[in-house]
Amino acid sequence: MDAKHSHTAISTGGLLIALGIIYGDIGTSPLYVMKAIVPGNIDPRLVYGGISCVFWTLTLQTSIKYVLLTLNADNNGEGGIFSLFALVRRRAAWLTVPAIIGGAALLADGIITPPISVSSAIEGLEAVYPDIPTVPIVIAILAALFLMQSFGTQIVGKAFGPIMFVWFSMLAILGVSWIAEHPGILQAANPAYAYDLLVRFPGGFWLLGAVFLCTTGAEALYSDLGHCGKGNIRLSWIFVKICLLLNYFGQGAWLIEHQGQKLSGRNPFYELMPEWFLLIGIGIATMAAIIASQALITGSFTLVAEAIRLNMWPKVKLNYPTDMKGQLYVPSMNRLLLLGCIGVVLYFQRSENMEAAYGLAITLTMLMTTTLLVVWLRSRRVAMPIVVLFAVVYGLIEGAFLIANLIKFPHGGWVSLAIGLALIGVMYVWLKAFYIKRRLTEFVKIEPYMQALKDLSDDDSIPKYSTHLVFMTSAERTTEIESKIIYSIFQKRPKRADIYWFVHVDTTDEPYTMQYKVVELAPDDAFRITFRLGFRVEQRINLYFRKVVEEMVRNKEVDITSRYESLSKQHVTGDFRFVVLEKFLSVENEFPLVEKLVMQAYFYIKQFIASEDKYFGLDTSSVKVEKVPLVITPVREVALERIR
């Protein structure tokens, strides 16, 4: 009950955290949205229609779909597309498709968002210093931001909330100052203006691609549910939405005052500021852009960690720089994002060019979330007419956004799609390889080998390999073990030990499960420990295993004192040694074509990542990694001829 309450409880601290963590992307959209909607001549129909579209997009897409509906689909208080997938994945195998597409598109978006946010902020300096080179400044800020990740963001994070409060307050004040001069702009809330733009204005429908930029951060609201709780998100969104709309209407008022003119490189957002405030405003905007980037980087780390535990991503090294819940650092992903962001800045140079690449990927994520939500609504026995209404309304809205965004493809949209497709490829290969390996891993009953294990343990003629020998096993049944482990113990090199331990890690669909179960296979000789860990729990198996053994010792379930006579008298604890079996592709294979390509890609990627012992958090000084061949299909006939 307490845990549940913590996810819905509203507090001042929670509201500030929500402001600092989840609204960076959507909160910095006023920097570039109106500039994208009105690229040339300032036409009143374009201004009123654009503001109307923004108003109704924020209402229908962000407020109703995400804040009111999607936040209810929480997995023990956690949100995001993979948390949603974990809730429904047992209902149908095909649901992995929208999960992979949505997750990959969200990661691709993480490479576009930091450059466009920081570039839009820094380009404001051109109003004061026309010849200033913005690209080196943007790259320097992004590089500093990514280098900072390895130290954790706990200290900086505490300042995010107040800074974003200042940012949103500035948005509102600037907007109100211009609305007061042209209150007629408030008429743009009438959906008739949006209809006029989309249906009657020449090429108006294709402007939806620019309009969509105002809601790209909506997915972050859901992804960061676990950090803030739905109560804090819903209450803070009221404040955020009011501030955003006031600023959009204020930009509309400025545009109407300058109707008939060309923007000529001016940004309506910065034009709202009095000249004396411009440098201060640019400074606040830059900090907000950095916070937006930070939130997306952190979100990408969380997404990768979840994908690993759902067998959709290589088991790369995960670091936890602070004790704060959710603080995660993925070195390989940090490098990938940094290189991607620098590449985007160098390729596109200007924020207006980046707008072409931005939005297309996140539209796919939103469509995939809608697909999974429809299945979730059915699982909750929501009335079919309501489910159909939800699917049709949001299928049409997001379908329209997707079609409008497709016009961006030749102008830079291909960049985000190419990144997304590469990530989809990695996820598909990893998941498919997981199922192929699981299908081909041979399991045997462990009971027939128990006597042989006891005999080996007592055989003084064989040098002792370790006092305690720990094998990582993928066998889900407690009565089974991989045949390769039996081979490793008895044949590869007889591994004599006093006690044999078999450790299995089961990843649950709940985010923060931390449970374990101990089964005694043979008194004082063999034990199996099964850890049930949530898909957001750090896999520090070395630590968890030690804690379990300590508890077993306290309960007098096991004696871990060394059995060497000289050491036993001193009550010295025996040594522990872990064995991890790492598969490699055997040359003795005949492949079906698809499996051949998948497994070749799998083992090619695998050579660039750390071994599994590092992923499991095992102490490398006491780990033995053994290579075992993975035979897909053994060659049936070999044309060998004996000669004399």
C-alpha cells in the first residue's frame, strides 16, 4: 500500500522533480516550433491555423492520451514503452514488433533532440553577435554534457527543477506581454482555424510535421513515470501547459504584428524579448536545452538497461555512479549518443535543418505505444466501443502526423530513420539469437549426476579446483542443468570442489522485484539459487550471492569453512570461483539462411562488447570464462574416403 501511495502522492519536492526531469524536451519546443510552421512570409491564416494546431495537439495528444490515459498503464509505478510491453507481452508473441520499433525509434530520437535543443538556444546569440560561430559552441556544450554522465547527475539534478520553473515562468511572462498587445490571437483556440489550415490552406496538411514538434516530449512523460509519480506529473502538467500555450500565443501575437513580412532568419521566440533581456533569456534557454538533453540521455540509458533484461540488446556494461534510485550510466551508449549528436550537428549545421530530421522517429514510437495501449485496455476489460474509439482516434491523429512527417524524409528525415533501422536490426538480431540459443541449449536432469558430484568432491586423487564452485545456469527448471555444465565439471577438466552452486537469474515483468529461492540438491554438496530480479534491477550477482550465502550460514543451512585441515582449524572461509560458459559458433554447422545471418551478426556484434561476467557484476579475479561451441545443425554427412 505504501509503495502504491508513493507513486501517486503529490508533494512540492515531487512537483519540482517533475519539472526538472520530464519536461525538458516538450518544454524547449517553443524555441523552434513557430519558426518551423512559418518559414517564409508571415500569413495570418498560417499563424492562426498553426497556433490552433499546436493548441489542439497539446490537448489531444499530450493532455488526453498521455497525461490522462497512458499514465494509468503503470507497471508497479514504472512507465515507458518497455514497461508497457512487459505488462502485455504474454498476450501475444507479435507484440515484440511494436516494442522493438518503438524502443529503437525512441533511442534514435535521443540522437536528434540534444543537437536541436542546444542549437536553437545558442543561435539566439546571433541576434547580438551576428558573426558568432555557433557550431563549435554547440559541440562543446554537448561534449561537456556527455563527459559529465560518468560522474552521475545527482547534484546537478537537484538544480534542474528550480531552473525549469524559471524557464516556464519566463515563457509565460514573455507570452502574456505580447498577448496583452494583441488579445485577438486567443481566438486561435477555435479548432476552425486548424481545420482551415489543414484542409483549405495550400500545402497546409504537410505543416503537421512542424506542428508535431510541439508534442515530441510527450513520450518522456510516460517514460519518467517512476521518477515522479502520476499525481505530480498531472498537477505539474497543468502549469507547464499554461506556460507553453501563453508563449505560443505570444509568438502568434508578435507574428501578426509583423504580418506580410519575411522572418529572414529571425526566431519569433527571441523576438518576444526586450533587447536588454536578450542575453539573460539566451542563458536561461541554454540551461533549459541542456536539461532537455540530460533528461533524454538518462532516458536512453534506462531504455537500454530495460532492453538488455528483455533480451533485446547486447549485455553491455552498466554503471551505477550514485546510490540514487534510477541513476544509471551506460558507457557504450554514452559514446554512441555523443558521436551521433556531434555527427548530427556537423551534418545539419543549423537547427532549422535539424527540424527536417526531427519528429519522424518519435511519431513511430507514439504509434507503437498506441498499439500496445489498445492491447493493455483489452487486458483490463475496458468496454470494446471505448477501445475501438481510442484506437481509431489516435490511429488517425498519429497516422496523419506520420504521413505529414514523411515529407521530411529526403530533407533529413532519412537520418533518424536510418539510425532507427540500425537499432531495430540490433534488437531483432539479439532477440532472435536468444531464442535460437535457448532452443539449441540441451538440458539434462540433474538428479542422476548428484552421486557423481559427491564422489568427485571426495576424490583426493584429483587436485581441488576450488572450495566453492559457482556455475551460472540458464535452466529455468530447478531439476535441470545444461549438459555443457556437466561436461565442464566432469570431462573438460574435472573440477573438484567441496560445494557446487548453480545460480540462475530470472528477469521478471515487474520493475523492481528482488527475490531469491534456495534449493538443496545434495546435502552439503550442491545447491541451486534462483534470483528473481525486476527488469530495472542492477544485476550485481556477486553481491547478491554473497548475501544469500551469509544468510544460509546464519541459518546453519551450509558450512562454508574451508575443508583443508590446516585452514579448517582456523575457521578460514573457503574460496569461491565462478564459471561462466560463453558460447561461440561452431564450424560444424549447416544453417537455414535466416538463422545463419542472424547468428553471424550476433557473434560479430558480441566481439565488441564485454563478456557476460562483467554484465552479471561478478568479481573478475574469481571468474573463469569457458568457451563452449554452439552447434545449430551438425553436418550430417562428411564425404571422407579412407586410403591405404
